[in-house]
Amino acid sequence: MRYWLMKSEPDEVSIDDALAAPAATVAWTGVRNYQARNFMRDGMSIGDGVLFYHSSCAEPGVAGIAEVASTAYPDPTQFLPESPYHDPASRPEQPRWLLVDVKASAKTRLISLPELRACPALADMVILRKGNRLSVTPVTPTEWQAVLELAANPAG
DNA sequence: GCCAACGTTGGC
DNA sequence: GCCAACGTTGGC
């Protein structure tokens, strides 16, 4: 059992969108970074914990809890010419990009970046490191527990 | 919109 | 293999 943080732009798929989807499950399309892909391919197992993070929005931060709901499989959007995630260099017989299904478990209060940064247990969290841009990152059990505790507490 | 940080590309 | 140029990410 491992833990992860996965970024989503809420304009595209928010935690509410995920919870409203059939079986509260969404295919995590659009990852186009090899390191992030490799985490999904080589690191993830069904049932792993996921921090659902809202990025590129007015209030970036952890917005919900989810779990990995499939092993990695080819991201169909890489083959769709009309998709913003289209990759003309990827061949169907050897797909370059993968995704996993993510099942939303619960919405949390929004735990903002400043609040995450203020938590001592999260000092080394990958997402908080300077210059970090990875959309899929590992989370340690200690960090996972610390975020759950923040989520359970009142804001501030 | 700005810009720092990072990944990718491509010429050499 | 080096590295400059370019594109993207993402907080502010």
C-alpha cells in the first residue's frame, strides 16, 4: 500500500466532478511526463491512497481523498487528433502514455498550499519543493497521515 | 500576465 | 554527449 498526490485542474476535473462520475471513478488522462508516467506504471497498485490536489486555480491545495482503481493502461487521448493531449509520435502498437483510474472517496475542506507548508510533518513533501512541477508524486505514510489530520481539523 | 524552474528538442 | 533555445507548468 503506497500513497500518492495527483494534480488535477478543477476546471477540467475537480473533486466534485470525480465524486459525481459513475462509480466516482475517472480515468486520469493527460499525464505527459515520463517520471509521472513511470510512477503510475511501476509504483501504483490498486487501492493505493491518493491525495486529490487542485492545481492552476484560484485556491490550489488538497481537495479530497481518492484511491488508485486500476493498474496502468494506455491513455486513449494520445491517439485522438482533436485532443489537446494528442501525441502524434505515439504508436498504438507501442503507446507512450499511460493512465490509471482514480476513484474518489471523499471531498475534504481545501487544505491550501500555505497550510501545507506550515505543517512541520510535510517539510520534505515533494509537491512543496521549490520548482516542483510533477503532476504525480509519491507521498510518505507520515505525510499521508499528516494531511489526513489536517483535513479532519477545522481550518486554521 | 509574469516569471522561475524544469523538461524536451535538436544542432553540432 | 553537450547545451542553448524553446515550451510548459503553476503559483502568485
